[in-house]
Amino acid sequence: MRGSPYYADHEAFIDSVRKLSQQEIAPKITEWEKKGRFPNDVFSILGDAGYLGLLISEEYGGVGGDYKLAGAWCETFGELPSVGLTVAVNMHSLVISHGLERFGSAEAKKTWLPRAVKGESIGAYAFTEPGAGSDLARIRTVATKKGSRWTINGSKTFITNGARADFILVLTKTDPSAGYGGFTTFVVDAKAKGFKVSKTLDKLGWHASDTAELVFEDVEVDESAILGKIGEGWTQAASNLNWERLMLTLTSLAGARKCYEAATLYAGQREAFGKKIEEFPVITHYLSEMRRKIYLGEALAHYALDLLHSGKDCKTYVAMSKRFMCDEAVWVADKAIQIHGGYGYTTEFLPERWWRDLRLMPIGGGTSEIMSNIVVKELGR
Ligand SMILES: Cc1cc2nc3c(=O)[nH]c(=O)nc-3n(C[C@H](O)[C@H](O)[C@H](O)COP(=O)(O)OP(=O)(O)OC[C@H]3O[C@@H](n4cnc5c(N)ncnc54)[C@H](O)[C@@H]3O)c2cc1C
């Protein structure tokens, strides 16, 4: 990506992100993957360097950057071989904090954003429930009004940063009879009475990232916890999810590039039958297919990012690009394992971790099937 005209304005930024990632984070990743959790220090390191406030205005300690800067971040930070870690950070800084700034009350922003930007308070976003993932409209978490306060009851699952979060954006139903106008998001303090982390989940990949089930039992919040107005939760969720999907796409793109890089390197070193394996046509074909998919994914993702950056409707292109790149990144990681032969199946080489980690990308933030449905629906209009 260095030298790409797409991020020509951000070359120095890309270099400094890469330097910090390689020096401060990369050397410890394997240890954290084994331990099953990366430390909160990662947030502090990134906060101190100013990287958690890319989309946050200066008023709250951020740098007031735009989506293109955030895109350059995703593609660079996403080179780290721990997708659980990179996405956990991006969810906190690019999706949750950004969503809170866009829709939150002045009081909530003042409470959470300055600390979020420094990495002192961590955020989570809770949409999914045990009985409602793709079909989000079926959520059962409710918020009911009692005087000037609201009481939240329900449970959420698969929540990234859920076990370590200090604040959680929670999608609830405030009026089950009002259709899409009956949803409201609240920001909940994890210290609130009635909130608890009921379980952390073991997973195929994303080992360094915590994924949790959360319970809200008569959790009371006041009006300042409402994001925007009552009934705006669905529209806000759609908007936040759109950007989240692009963030996941750009992260997958970065992972696919690293797999391609590893496979090319290995194919140029490993010998069999008296030749480098890169000299076998079938291996060259794999490599050229990997590169083709990466270039196509990059073109689509950058087109969607351009639309978002210029404030245009980009839902169809985001869905198209997520469907393509998140699926193909898994294919690319799989071929990287294949090119590494038996070593590819061992933890000594990175492709196996990339494969396990990237495997979530066609599921999280809206599955590939849901992305296809969006494209079909929009094209049919
Ligand atoms: C590690 C991890 C981290 C996550 N982080 C978060 C988070 O931070 N916050 C959060 O809220 N959620 C999070 N999620 C949840 C994630 O977004 C959901 O898992 C995802 O949206 C799919 O929902 P589901 O698991 O309920 O699958 P389901 O919706 O039950 O889908 C099962 C299958 O049916 C298919 N399907 C469903 N409906 C249709 C349809 N209409 N047409 C075609 N096929 C369909 C799906 O594509 C899928 O293949 C996370 C999940 C994981 C595993």
C-alpha cells in the first residue's frame, strides 16, 4: 500500500503507524494470542500516540480526521497478525467513539470521549442477542421509562471488548409496536448496577480479543444516556454498521496482502524436485489469483470509501465490497497455507492464524449472505 496513489496524502501517517505497530505491538502478539487476551496497555499506547481519536474532533482530544485517514489506518494497522486485536481497537476508536460523538448527548460525550481517545475508557457496541443476529429487528432487550429515567433489561452476545468495556452502546427496543421507529440506543456505564458480563466465549480465532455475553438486569440510566432521540436507534445502527462493515473490509484487505506477501516469500525460498516451488505453474497460478482478488477487493473497497468520504450513499458498494473482500481474504489465507505445505498448518508460520482470524470476517458486522441480500435489494430498486 505504501506508494499507493490512493493514500498519497497519508504516506507519513502510514509510516508512523507501521513503525509504532511493529515496535510496540507486533513483538508481543503471539504471547497475547496464547494467553487469550491483549492487555489494555495497547489502548494506552495507541491513545498516547493520538491514534484513538482519528475521527474524533479536537474538542474531545481527537485529531478531527476524515474517513480516508481512518481507511489508511485500517489498512496499515490491519497488517498486524491479530485480527481480533486490530478490530477490537477499531471498534472502540473508529466505530463506537465515533458513533458516540455523532449521536450522543453533550453530557455523554463529555463523560466518555476524552477518556476514550486516551485509551483510559474502552467501548463496546452491543447489537447482537442470542436470538437475533442477522435479523436484528427481533432483539428482545427493552428499555422502559420510569419517571425521568430508563430501565434496561435483556442480554447481548458476541460482544467485542464486552469483558473489558467501560461503556457500552446498547441497542434496545423502546416501543415494540413502532416497527423500525421503536429502537433506541443507550450508552451504559459498565459500573451500573444490574450490568454484568455473564460469559466470555472461546473461539476458533481472534484469541487475543475478548468476546462476551452481557446481561442487563434493571439497569437504570438517565436521559443523557440516550443517543440522539428516542426511536432513532435503527437509523443510527444502520449508519454505524455501514462504516463498521467498511472497516472490516479494509482490515481483511490488509490481512489478504500479508498472506500474499508470506506466500510469495515462501514460494521463492522453498525447493522441491530441484526447483523453487514458485517455478511450478500451479503455484504461480495460485499467486496470481491471490493478487487478482486483492487488487479487485482494493478497487471496490476504495470506491466505497470514496463515496463515504464524500458523503454519498454507499450502502450497496460497502455491502458488495464486504461480501467480496471478506470472503476472498479467507480464500487467500487458505491458499497461503497450501503454498506453505505442512508448515502452513503449524503455528510456526502466520497463515494459519490469518486463516482462523479472517474466517470471522464474512460473519461479523453482517454476514456475506446478508451483504448479498442488500446488493440484490438495492439493485432491484
Ligand atoms: C468474534 C465475534 C465478535 C463479534 N462482535 C460483535 C460486537 O462487537 N457487537 C455485536 O453486536 N455483535 C458482534 N458479533 C456478532 C455478529 O455480528 C453476528 O454473529 C452476525 O451478525 C451473524 O448473526 P448470528 O451469529 O446470529 O447468525 P444468524 O443470523 O443466526 O445466521 C446464521 C446463518 O443464516 C444466514 N442467514 C440469516 N438470515 C439470512 C437471510 N435473510 N438470507 C440468507 N441467509 C441468512 C446467515 O448468513 C448465516 O449464514 C460478533 C460475532 C463474533 C463471532
